[in-house]
Amino acid sequence: MKYMLLVCGDDTADASGMTPVEPWVEDLGDRRVRLHGHRLALPDRAVTVRVRGGEVLRSDGPFAETKEYVAGFDILDCDGLEEAIEAAARHPVAAVGAMEVRPFWEDEDAETQIRALDAELTAAARERDVERMAACYAPDVTAFVDGRELQGTDALRKSLEARFTGLAGPVTREVLDFRVHVDESIAFGHALVRLRATRTDGAPLDDLMRVTTGYRDVGLRRLIAHEHVSLDPEERS
């Protein structure tokens, strides 16, 4: 389960004897407990924004005037709350400030979203629906297909249309192996995909492809921002 760890400093505390944070970061990173995190600038560089009656109100400084302030954050992936608390207690700032441990809102996880996106590609390919396939990609996607570089969904759409023009009937996209790596800032997929169809001249198409994809978080969903497709020359037909 994922937890947000808010690192709260105290501007009245003496932090001169505080141990370095780097060993804590490295240890949790090596154990894949800490997924992501960063320090924040001091509160005097904060800007608080409110909207009242349609007017944007901006004030310099933090939301609340207090001796404690959020100095940074870390995203943890733990088996449960007790492991997250143990990790927070080991953070050097816990000795001079405070650590707020809060679980993420339970929702569909990123890997499930990515696998659903891949299933959408399979369904769209079966119908040879170019627009539906293109909707799975970010507008500025960079794709490398059999040695050719495609920039943007317009170029990708043209490539798909050219591919489907020479085919008759449905296209079978079979995902033989699909491994997904996700953290809070990046996501990658590595897949072995077999594409089967019948050409317009009646000859069979049977391509085995190795596909590597990079995903970007766009609003409430992830889209493919980078893709590299290579065809096995021994399997290509």
C-alpha cells in the first residue's frame, strides 16, 4: 500500500546535530520502499491561492502561519501502516520536527490502468480502428516502428492506416508476455506481441514484435508517450 510521508520541519528546533538524510533515502530505495520524494523550498517562497466570488486571490507565504512547515515529501510503498510508521520514525527530521504518514486514497492502481490500456489496443486492433488506437497515445508521442521514427499521433495514425490498408478482415493482437514497472513518476512496459491477419492478396501475416512502452500520467489516466517496436526478422512474414 502506498503512503505519503510529509516531512514537517520546525523553525524553532536546533537541527545542527541532525544526521544526514541520504543514508535513509538510499536504504529505503534499495529495499524499494521509497518510490519517490523531494525537498521543498522554504515557506517564504510559497504562494497561497484562493478563489472567492470568481476572483483569484494570491498571497505570499504558506497557508497557515505556524512554526511547523512541510519541508519535503516521500512516497512509500509498504505492506501496512506499521511499516510506514517505522520508516517515518527512522527519518532524521523526526528527531527535530514531525512526520505525517497518510495512506493514498484507494483507487484503481496504475498497473491496472496500464494493462487496461493495452487491452484497449488489442480490442481496437481487432476492429482495425485507427482512431481508437491513436487515443491510447499522448498527442506528442515518439514512436520507433521497425527503424522509423514517428513524431505525434498524426504520424502514428498515418502509419497505422498504411498498415491496415494491406490487410483484410480482423487483426489478432496476442500479448504473449507483458511486464509492467510503475512508480509515481514513470511507468514502463515490456511486451512480446504477436500480430496475425490476412493480407489483401490472401497471404498470411504473422509478426512477432518486441514492444517497449513509456507512459505519462495525463490527468486521470496514463497514455503511451514513447514506444519502440522491433520485429523479429526470423518471425516476420
